[in-house]
Amino acid sequence: MAVETDVLDELRRLRTRIPKLTGSLAATVDGLVLAHDVPDTEPEGLAALTAAALGVAHRMTDAAARGDFRELLVRGGKGYIATYAAGTTAVLTLLADDRVNVGRLHLEGRRSGARIAELVDTHSGPGGGRHADRLALREQTPEPGEIPARPIGTLPVRTPQRPAHRPRPQPGG
């Protein structure tokens, strides 16, 4: 498929634009690899972990009322992992040394995320990812008595329920 080749070309250009970048991966929001340039790292595992982190990041931005997910930055003892939204169906994850210019990482990561979003949307059409329904669901208001639809990737909130039957009185009590 041509989209993988185009995305891989974008990842390779990204490596030339960011000194100290050690790897890059483009994946769907469901955790499937689109293209990667991650030596010494298992791309399928990284894509799956990116999807899991993306789900948590979506929940955090929703819970804190900070709008739609844009990016996530994790700093470890040996460097950075930066994840950027690439439209509604894809995500870009970058691996960088600890001496990377973080401002440059963000600038180029955001640009590449937008470019990858264009490439993916051109080949597959917009609005097909796991989290693509978030805006549409948020805009709908449920009818009284109707249970609102829960976006995929969010956890239900348990509310206390009244028992369907009355408990029998216990002897001696």
C-alpha cells in the first residue's frame, strides 16, 4: 500500500531534521504499525503501548477538561518518548536521546504528525479510528432516560444501584 511508503519517507526525513532522534513510529490509534524507523525496538510492542498510553491520555484530557489530545511527553533516564496526534486515525511516536532539543522535537513532531494525518486521510478517508467518534458523541445529548453511548477507550463509572427486589427481613434482626 502506498501510504506505508509515504509515511516511512516522512519518518526518515524527520530523523534528518532532529539531531539525537533515535527512532520514530507511525501507528493507528488501535496499535497497528503503519511504518517505523525504530532500530533495537520491537515496533509492534511499541505501537501497542502507544495505543494504551493514548487511551490514558484521552481519559486524562477529558477528566481535566483540557480539550482534545494533542501530545504526550515521557522522560526516562536515557531520553524521551514523545507521542503526537496524527489526525483522528493515527499517532506518531518519537524516541530521542536525553540531550535532544525538546523544543525542536515538539516543533518537528507536530509538523510530521500533521503531514502523516494528511497522508493517512488521503488514502483511507477521515474519521475511521478508534477515537474518531469522540467529538460526535460529545455533541449528541441523550434523551431523558436514555443511557448515553460511551466512547471506546473510556471506562464506565459505577453508580450504586437499588436492588431489584426487597431483601427479606432476617430473623432476630
